[in-house]
Amino acid sequence: AEEVLRIARTLEVRKAILKERSPSCGVKWTYGREGLLEGMGLTAALLQREGIILVSDEELKGLP
């Protein structure tokens, strides 16, 4: 997560598309020991705290 944040800063990333349900990248849902949980993964949280706009890959489904 820290390395992704470092790269995002270096590249001046403003928006990121992340894999929903990933333990690290989930934007709204993530997997934990208890299974599927509502909440953000660590990488997603770090990027959001940095002010990066996050979009889930699932939000892109159905777009032209």
C-alpha cells in the first residue's frame, strides 16, 4: 500500500480505478477473515486520504 501511494504521488495521480472486493483495493467492499465486509481496503484508504478520487471497477460496468 505504501509503495502504491509513493508511485501515485510521483506520477501525480488524481483518479484511480481499483478492484472492488480486493482486500487491499476494495473501495466499498473488501474481504477479511470474516468474509465479505463493507468498507475500504488499506490501499484504497491511503489513496483516498491523499485526495485521489477512487472508482471501483464495478462502477465501470455497463458504461458505454
